[in-house]
Amino acid sequence: MAKQTRTKDKADANRVTRAAGSARGTDAEAAPSDQHKLSRKDYERTLEALHVELVNLQLWVQAKGLKVCIVFEGRDGAGKGGTIKAITERVSPRVFRVVALPAPTEREQSQMYIQRYMPHLPAAGEIVIFDRSWYNRAGVERVMGFTPLEQVERFLQIAPLVEKLMVNSGIMLLKYWLDVSAEEQTRRLKARIDDGRKVWKLSPMDLLSYSRWYDYSRARDAMLAATDTQWAPWYVANAENKRRLRLNVITHLLAQIPYEKPSREKVELPKRQKAKGYTEPKVAYRRVPEKY
């Protein structure tokens, strides 16, 4: 049994290594056809192996005091939330911090635009993930007319300079655009309408932005053209298949950050103290009903 477990672990590790090696190659590789369905079993097995690597990355970032910032952008329904959840569900929230800022307050609206994001940037030993970021100015604020076009254009000029300062300060900055088709976005948003678990994801703003597909396309094109730099490039991920998206992004992310599996001492549970006469008190606690 132990031999079978070691064989499985080795196979999973090899799968991750091959995936990471692929990510280090060309970023323009053709996406696999959905005709080759990725089963839930294969997805979960591969994700489990990637989760082990994310834990290794977490330990390495803590040990070396690295600062990592990851930005996720994309249209509504592109899969940002699910991808972030897949990254963070097995790691420490004290190391992997997710930042999803609400609409700016009146005071924040009077600040330098990027100022509200600065306090959330990573310190040593942290990985910060932005579920939407300062690029709101180039996306929703532009399309919805919340910000004059002159300010948007000024932002597109300044953003690369600010990001260069971030990188020069030691922050490793990764930016992902999740690319979903109009047909797939429609399917996903329709599915939310009747799903009580996801109805909160469909706001009036989402419906309005849905109607402005081509305005968003123009805004995206301008944003990528202006802010895709050598020091902070954009990586575009095919988001048509959610399972493939998550595996591809995690594999690519792991390949961008040089890390090693930290050596750890074997952990053994200490001996538990003796009761020395202690007995459980006979108290009528208010207990949770056991309905299941």
C-alpha cells in the first residue's frame, strides 16, 4: 500500500513538473480542444498535486521574505473568483491574501487614484492576489463613464511607471487577463439567474456591462497595448473551460516564481499531559441540534 502511495505521489509530482515545464515554454501554445474532456477525477487529481506545490511556494516565500503580487482581470463571468479560490483553498490566508476592494468612498475618490491600493501591496513573506485591481480605471470606469477619458488615458501612461517602481522595490508582479467568449459569458450569466448559490454574483452593474461587450473589448485592447511591459507583462489565459483555466493558471504561476521545496524537520506530536483528576463538568450546554 505504501509503495502504491509513493508511486502515485511520484506520478503527480511528474505531472506538475511537466506542466510547469510547458508553462516555461511559449505562451502562445494552442489550447487543448474541449473534445478531449477533462474529467472531474483527472482535474481533482492534478489540482491536488498543484496544491502541494502551492504550499511549497508558500513556505519558500515565507522563508526567503519574497513579495508577490498577482492581478486578475477579465469580464464578468470569466472565472476570476473560481481561479482565485482554486489557488487559495489549501494555503494560509495570512500568506495568500485576497484583495477585492469595494467602490471607493468619497474620501478615496479625492485621493491619488492608485493610493487606495498601495496599503494592500505585499510585505516580505506575502502573496497578495487582487480580484480586480487598479485596472478598474481602464475597464469598468471607462466603459461606464465613471471617469473622463482624459483621466483614463493619463492612467494608462502612469500605470507602467508605478508598476516599475513596484518591481524595482522587490515585488514580483504577475498580471492575468482571463479571456472568455461572448457565447460562454452568456451561458454562465444565464446560469446564475436561477442558481440560488450564485444569484448574488449578478448585479445591475453586471447586466449593464454585459450589454456593452464591444466597449469592453476596445477598453481591454487599449489597456493591454499600453500596460504590457517587459517588467510587468500581461498573460492572457483561455477561460472557456473553467477546470483547464484553473490548472493552466496555477501551473503558469508556479513556473514564474523560482522556488524550492524547503527542508522541514519531521513533525511528531508531543505526549499529552495526564488528567490528574480532571473530569468533564456536568453542564447543560446549549448544543447544536444534530439533524444530519
